[in-house]
Amino acid sequence: MDPILQLCKKFLEMRIVRTLTVGVIAVTVQTIVFELLAVYLRILPPSSAVIIGAEVAILTNFYLNNRFSFGDRKHDLPLFSRLVRFHLVVSGSVFLQWLFVFLVERQTSDWLFIHAAYAAGIILGFFWNYTFYLLFVWRHVPPQAEDQSLSRYNSNRPSL
């Protein structure tokens, strides 16, 4: 195989690259909702549109990360529990985005500054999210721990 092709394949297999790709998709979804509700239709103030867009993006992001970025990991929690954990983790990022936009919209109505605050919140939020995805939502269960938990379960069962 061509060395450049191998390098590209290895790069695309990196978890952070997969997570970043999913994040870009989620940010695109969130931004479309934000722009529609706050900028074009003017249904909501920008800080409220951040929250609505974020919720749509959270569900998209969880589904894609669960299948694409972290699908190779064995999980010790059911899907719904991971979704709840995901919401808890991402709420920190959403709060940062909301706070940045809220503070700026209180100072100015200039969309350039509001968009800059929105982008800053998203960038900071990515680092927040990725850290807690690894530590809390899709934490790796080592095979040893999995085997030990099964052996504890089996040792407590009566033999048939």
C-alpha cells in the first residue's frame, strides 16, 4: 500500500479526528438552527437560539459519536445512561456557548461580535467535551475489569 495512503488511513482512524469530524457535523446542525431562529426568522434572541440549536446538535452528536467515534469501545452502561451522561457533559459546553453569546448580546447587537462569541464558545466547548467524553461518557472498560465483573456474577450464581 502507498505510504501516503497508509498515513491518511491512520490519521482517519485516530479517535480525536473522528470526534472532531462528528463535532463539525454537530456544529453545522447547531449553526443552521441558530441562524434560522435568531438571524433570519428572528423568532428568538441569539442566546435562546444557542440552547435550541444545541439540543438538536446534542442528539445528532451523541448518535454519531456512539456509532462512529466510540463504537469500538465496550460499554458498562446501557445506551440511555450514556445519553444522560452525554447531556450532562455537553451541558458545560452549551453553558459556555450561551454565556459568551448572552454577555455579548447584552453589550451590542452587532452580529459580527455575536458570531465571534458563538464561535469562541464552540471552540472552547470542543476541548471541554472531548475531555469528558473520554473520562465519563465513553470511558474504556478494560477487558480485565469486564472479565472480573463476569466472574463475580458467575460465582454468586448457584450451579445448575
